[in-house]
Amino acid sequence: MLFQLVDKVIRQIEVLDPKNDAPAFSSALLQMSPALFQDFLGGKNMRDLKTAAMTVAAAQIKIIKEIPLIVEFMGEAIRDRQTAPPVRCALLQDLVYLVRANDLLPDHLPGGYGLVDDCILLRTTVPEFLEVLPPGFTTAEKERQILAFLSRSVPPLQLNLVQVLVELVWKSFHICKSLPDRDAEAMARRLIEDPLNSRPAEADMSAFRLPAGPQVSASLLGGNSYYKKGCLNISFPDGGGIAMTPSGDIIGWER
């Protein structure tokens, strides 16, 4: 059942269009976190804010449309019998979150905006679980900046909860590592057969020192934004930045 639900979400992502869906995405963006977005863009007037929000929306839709590539990479690892059962369970838990429509940012939010949290979760955890970036994803530094860019569009409360979710999945991953393989495989089967009623692995971890897990974003406020040669440039307070054309094409990443 899980994989049928994943296929349904993938089809919804594939029909997203950066040009046609950017207006709805940007409206949701400005409505969900207007103060944060205005601070992010340096307090520009509303006309400039809407123009910039359209650019950001188109760029983020293009990033969201990379989810099928990540899911394909995850699927190959899940089907590979050489993949350790705890890793398989962790990847399946990520897919369970993807198919749940009423999550931290409900998937029905317009223009694909409701998939931003799903995209953040996958891009944060999958490289950690598999210890390698998906094909076509160039460097860990670029991934850090993509996550910083996506995080700026999530209201602070929801973003904090995304980090809690990442930590929960990370903890569950390490709980699964402590289980016998047969128990981890049984958990994987439950996740596949009944994803909407499944829960992360639970155990008493008080005597276990959990390794530091992945972080969604260190800082939300600050940074700078400006237009240069008609392109929107945004710098992040933790370093790096992004340059985008008005249509949302990402033409550069700053280090």
C-alpha cells in the first residue's frame, strides 16, 4: 500500500508547473509567514515583496520537483537486499511522512507549498541514512544551502516541528539498529502494508548516547537580499546564498 500512495504523490509533484503554480505558492508563502518573509527581503514595499515571492516560489517548486529523483534513489536502496534493515526502515519512515497529506504543512496548500516540509525532511535525512548524496546532487555544501533556502519559507513554529520530526526519525533509525534483523524487517513490512497507521520505533534510550543527528537550519533571521542585473540574490545568515532569475531559475550559489 505504501508504494501505491507514494506513486500518487509523485504524480501530483510531476504535474506542478513553476510558472503556472508560482502565483498560488507565493500567495500561500506570504500568508503563512508574512513577517518572516518581509524581514528576509529587507522590508521592501509590498509590490517588490510579491515580485520576489513569485521568484522564490518558482525556484522552490523546481526544487520540490526533484523529490521523484530522491524517491527513486530511496526505492533502489529499499529494494536492494544488501541494504541494512535499519536503513530500510528509516527510508520507509520518510516515505510514510511523504504520503501523509495532513502533516506539518498540509499537502493541500496551494501551488505545491504544502510539500516544502516533505522536501526538507527527505533532503535532510536520506543522505545521512545512506551516507551518500542522491545521483545528480553535487555537494553537501550545496545541499546545506538548498535546505537554508527552503527553510526560509516555513513558518518558525512548523520549522521547529520539522526539526523535531527529523530528530524523531533519527532516533527511530538508531533504535532499529539495536534490533535483531528479523525485528527490523518485520517493522519494515508493517510500514509498507499499513503506512497510515504506523508509528516510529520506540524504546528506552536513556542508557544510549545518541549520535548527533542532521540539522534542518541553524538560523532563520538575518541575511540580505538585492537585485543585480534583474536577478534576485539572497544571502543566508549562516553563509552562502542564491541567485535566481525572475522565472525562478537558480543561476548561482554563493559560498
